[in-house]
Amino acid sequence: MRPFHVLFIGDVVGHVGLQEVLRQLPELVRKYTADVTIVNGENIVDGKGLSDKEANELFAAGVHCITTGNHVWDNWKSRPLLKENPHVLRPYNYPQENPGRGWSLITLPDQRQIGVLQIQGRVYMQPIDDPFKAADHAIARLASHTKIIITDFHADASAEKIAMGWYLDGRVSAVIGTHTHIQTADARILPKRTAYISDVGMSGPYDSVIGLKKEIALKRLMLQTAHKYENATDDVRVCGAHVVIDADTGRALSIEAFSSPPPITTVVTQ
Ligand SMILES: [Fe+2]
Ligand SMILES: [Fe+2]
């Protein structure tokens, strides 16, 4: 059977990030022969969540599932969306009285099914429910439907992220880190064939401090007071990962992180 190809796009920041994702998506889907596309949308509206409008634009462009994270709760318009759309996820281990779901089952036109799970870390973040126990609970349910399970682990500390990678190795197809907006150089296949990366990076303006205008970020850090969030607008890139999975076993075959366009790392001088 042909391997299963997953395109995962990291935290979309601002409408400039959304427009660039929408612009590049057809080419990325073609390039990576993606069977399923997952996008983290926790920062689309001024860094805070997303509404129906942005979600509908992504779904109309062919996205199958939108994951979010801690900033989705900052946008009141996200809550009805989380409640009503089973393919817009919030981390599963938030207290269950909150609206929304933490996992979903996507059925493709050829009837293949893929599970998507989102959990959130607790180190340097809100002390929500145990993400490890939450993952056990969701995987037990998803595994009765499909062997292909993609996990978005929305967390800050790299130690907590790789710990989750080891915990889920062999039980899910991929553990993909989001939230820090900085792509890590540690994509690998763990021994029991789970694809892993600590963070896939941001899809948004890189002439910034993780999406925020540099001047505002510096004021916040240097003055230690609140300053209004404003998205940066320049050097917009789409970052993510392409994961290839054995369709029969659900085990990962490869993972490749990408930045489109790539960052400038060398300046050629005369
Ligand atoms: Fe984010
Ligand atoms: Fe986040």
C-alpha cells in the first residue's frame, strides 16, 4: 500500500501568516503529496485564536484539521468554533468543562481514517490536567479506529516534549511539537517508529519576536510592563513538517521539517 503522507503546518501567526499559508498550500500539498493536512491555528487573529471565518478559509483550501493551544482561549470567537466544529481541536487535557474536543477522527474520501490528538504541556504553562494520562485515554479510543495517529504536543519545555516523545513511541505515528514558534533541528524517528520533532516552528512574520513586532517585544521585556500586541508583517514564511507513515502499521518512515522559503543563513560578499 502507498505510504501515507502528512503535511503539518506550525502555528499560523496573524492574517499575514494565514494569507501566506493559503497562498503556498496548493504547492506544498503537491510537493509533499499530502494525503492529510493539519494546521496549528492558535495565533491567527492578533496572536489570539481564530474565528469561523479563518477556519472556513483553511478548510476551503483543503485543510483537514486545525489544532490550537493556550492562546485559543484569549479569543471569545474561538469558543463557539471549538464547540461546534469537531475538526477544530483544543488541547485534550484542559478541564473537560471547557468547550471543544482534544482529538478527532478524519475520514478521507477513500474511507481511510486518521486520528489527530492535541495535548498541552504543563512546564512553564498552565497547570492543567496530566497530558500523559490524557494521551493514554485518547489513544485508547483512537486506536480502535485507525493505526495512523498524529499528536500535536503544544508545550514550552523541550524536556517535557521529548519525554512525551518517548512516552508515546510506538503508540502514535508522530509527536509534533508546537507553541514555541522556533523550529528545532531534532526531527527524528524514535526506536519504535514514532516520528518526532520538538517544535515545527511558526508560519508567520520572522522579522519579529515570535510573531510580535520587535519594538513592542523589546518594550515588554525591557520595561517589564504591558504593551499592546501587534503582529509583525515582514519576512513571512511557512514552517512545518512532512511525515511519511507506513499505511498498514501506522509506524513512521520519515520526517522532514521545512521552512518555505528557507531562512537566509549565508551572505555572499564580494
Ligand atoms: Fe503559538
Ligand atoms: Fe501556544
